[in-house]
Amino acid sequence: MDRVAPLADRGARDADDRDWAEPALPLHADTGDDLVRREKTRHERDRREVLEPSRSLALSDLAPPRLGAGERLIRLAYSMGISGSTLTAPFAKPARPRLLGTVESPYVGDRAAGVALRAGHFLIYGVKAPIAQMEFDSVARLTPPFERTVHGFGWLRDLAASAPREQCLATAERLLRAWLEANPAPGKGAAWQVEHVGNRLRNWLVFAPLILSGEGTQLRGQTLAAIAETARWLDRKVGKAEDGPGAVAGWTALAAAGLLMPDGKPRRLYAEAGLARALGELVAEDGGVLSRSPLAQMDAIAALVDLRACYEAVKRNPPQVLETMLQLLVPPLLSLLHGDGGLGNWQGAGAVGADRVAALVEASRVRTRPLKEPRQWGYQRVAAHKSVLIVDTAPPALPRHARAGCASTLAFEFSVDGQRLIVNCGGAAFAGGQVPVRIEQGLRATAAHSTLVLDEANSTAVLLGGKLGSGVNEVEVDRRTLDLNGGSATRIEASHDGYAPRYGLLHRRILILRDNGHELRGEDVLLPAGKNGKRGKIAFAIRFHLGPGIEARLSEDGKGVGLALPDGSYWQFRLPQGDGAGDLAIEESLWIDGLGKPHPIEQLVIQGMTSRSGGSFSWLLKKMG
């Protein structure tokens, strides 16, 4: 910690005559009423893009494959409940249960989790659970991550990645037998949620060699019967999926069953049409899922990658809708990658590692760049030399779409040279692993993100079950490039109305990143939402959660913080001199990595009281030396 002190002290000495005197970056030097009036005038004059909560996609490219009159009739009859065998061979004996092809999915699982399974326990977000003590029945009270893995059979992918098939068969059969014994027939509970059923059926079909290659004929017959029964159940229930991701999981599983099981053509035609509708309702026009969750984005890509592998297994071309959607889904995911190749902590996600993201993108076969002009996806990305800035500039997801939804509007993350400097806490979607369930709502709060908070209230209401309530309805955003002496900078200006109903204030944030990536200037402005500002004062806090491994020390004048990064580089965080800038403090915080492990970190907090008629708070983050 001592090595930070000279930096902080030096910043306190010369901030006035250097850091805040550069006219090239037009952050406002004014404070108080003059600034508020000028910002209000600009607000009325400038033309900015206004974004509302995202809506589902409606593109002709997502129409189901064109069919002749006969195939349309078959699809209609199947949707009415007539069996596939009756439609394809009405006078023949129904074919015995079997699979028509062997699928080779290019998306590889987590080897460490697979090795743990072979050693006798599940490894889910860092929590080890012995297989012998696991409750497999549908009414067992498991945390969401365990429900998803156990009932969705996602562990098959991890097991397949851990060793040659022969070494995995015994473990796969042990787990499959235990699950089938605990769930002999369709029922209720977590195991029979459409999403879990869809994932389970798709994983059974894709990784069939692991569960059908054993020596015992009894388990093989039981498994094939379960596959057939599950597909029939899904035929009837897929339309009752809990949300968009659940519907896509169900329809991709049915399409896979239609490809790989006898008399499957009617089911395939039925599922292809349903999948096209579900995909259109899952994403917005820019390809981002409506929940705005990077985890849901990854799940959708993985499901389509597996389904394409099923088409290839039976030597059939996938419908164009599948390829079109993969081309849409990958660029938004790439826009959330930091310099280390891993994901940012947004909408409940932890910092999923570069290896997992790279494996998924490679499996998608989509070669593209990050999304350049986000709208509903809403994450503005600025890459400057070796620095990456990511800002949330869109309204939260609508309640029916939200999953681990977070009140993160106008929060940002910032990484430099592959190191995360400013982060969000993240990890709400991992609650039930190493992340305690009791703090899940706290991780979704505005205070868990690097942005401004008024009166310790969320900018959008955080509800139970991952849902969101009232709050931000509109976000205005303006992005432009500034020409400077000796370089350029990217300026992002955005505002939201989340605090307007309760406090009569709009929050506007201005971020300017130099093209060398070594200087980020910011200004948080509170503006009256109506013609006249309210009287009195209100508490505010602007939080900057620091990345893991960063050492922070407050300067003697209390207006700056020296930051020592793990690679030995030094950064300085500064406030302007004056009484209206707020008090700067260092507090404890928490950061969740991609494996669901919480890490203790620190956060910088600018806090104080400000006028209900508005105010402005400027800050500077700069690399030294």
C-alpha cells in the first residue's frame, strides 16, 4: 500500500494546475445553478436518440422454412395432436425407439466440472456436492444453479470434455439411472419446467453415446423410452414455457428430436415453425436478447450450435433462420468483452472467462466484430488502444423478460491492458453456488454497480425472482468523436428518468475516453425533471467498484485516490477542488468471477448532499507515468 502514497500526494498538489485546466476535453468546468441551467438548455436543444425498453424482433428472415401444401398440412395435423407415425406411415407398425444419427457438438464443456463428476461430486459455481447425497426427484429443494445442471443434464457436456468416452460411461450411467429412478414419469416441480425439460432432451440426444453405449440393455431401453416420452410431453407443453429462453430451449429440443428419432418429420416441421417464432420473440432488432443478459445470450447461442450439429448428424441443411440468428446473436455478446477476453458483470452475470466465451464463439462459426451500434442491447463499447469502456445506456428489461434483472442504467466498466479497473459486482445469477442466496437482491441493486445512486434507492425497482419493477422508462444517448490537439476522444452522454417520479431529478452521465486509453473523464449531472426544481437537499452517492487486486489509498487532501494495479501501473482518481464536489471515501465491496466465486474488493464512493434542484459532480481517472 505504501507505494501508492507518493502518487496520491502528488495528485493532490498539482491537480488544480494540470488535470482540470485542459481545454481540449470539453467537460463542464461550471458548478451549481449555472451548470444546471446550461445543461437543461442543451437537453432541450440537442437531438439525442431516445431508447425505450426493448421489443421483440420482427424480421422476414426469421420466418420458418417455406413448405409445400402437403407439408403445411402435416405440420397442422401434428400441432393438433396426430402422432408422427400416423402421419408418415399410417398403415405401418410404429418404429421401435432408436436414434438415427450420432451428434458431434463443437461446443466443448468444462473439463474441471467433468473431472469432478468422475471423482464423485458435482462442481457447480465452486460448490462441491457429492453425487451420493444429491436429491434427484423433482420436488427436491435445490438452488437454481443445481436445478439447471441436475434436471437439465448440462453436466453431460462437461463429462464428455473430461476424458475419452470409455472412461465416462460408468459415471454417466450412474447419474442417469439415479435421475430416472427418482423421476419415473412426467410430473410437477423443477424437473418439469419447460426450459429444464428442453435442455434435458437436447442433451440426451446430443450426448447419446454417453448414456446409450453401456453394456446393460435394460438401462438403454429405459433411456430410449424416456427420450420418446419426454419428446411427447414437450409436444404438448412447449407452448407454456415460462419465458423466451425457456421457449427456445423447448423448441430446439423438439427440432432435434424430429431430426434424430424415427417418424420425426412432422415433429421437425412443427418445431421449426415454433422455433422461428420463439427466436423472433427472444431478441431485439440488434440481436441482443430481451433480458439483456449475457448469460441468456450465451445459452441461446449454445442451443442453436447443438441444433445445427443435429442437422449435420443426419446430413440435412439447417433452416436459414438458424444461421441468421447465430449471425445476429454473436456480435452483441462480443461487445461485452474486456481486454482479457472475458465478459463484463452485467444483468446478473459474473466475469465469465475468456476460454468459455472463445469456445462458444468458435463453435458458432461466426466470424465478426463486436456490435457497433447497439440500441435495445444498449451496451456502448469504446476500445481505445488497450483500454475498453463499456456503458449501460438502455432501459432495463421489461418484467416479463428479466432474469436476474439489475438496476444498472448508466453504470460502466473499464479495463486497461487486460486488467479490470472499474467493475460491477455481478453474480446474482450465480446465487445458490458460492454466492449466498440472501445477497442476490443486493447484487442486483443500483449500489452494486458503478453509477450514481440517490437516497440509497434503486433507479429501477428490484423485485423477487429476478424481476424488475417501475423505474427507468427512457434513456437518451448521444455518442460522438472529439478531435483534440494531438489525438481524439470518444464522448458518450446519456441520461435516464428512473429517479424522476420519486425525486424529480434526471441523471445524466458524460464519459470521455482519450484515444490512448489513459484518461477517462466523467461528469454526473442531476437535472430537474420538470420546469421548476424542488427545494431541499437529497443524499447522493457515486460508486466506482474497483477490480480485483487493485490497491487504493486516499490522498491527504481527500480529493484523490492512488490506484496500484496488479501489473505495477499506477492510476489516479481525482475530484476537482471545492466544497461542492462531495466527500471521497474508500469502502469494501464484492466482485463475482466467472466461476461464481466472490472476491473482496474495494470501491470509491463520492457522497454527500445535493440540492433537489440539481447539481453536478466531475471526476477524472488517469494513468500516471
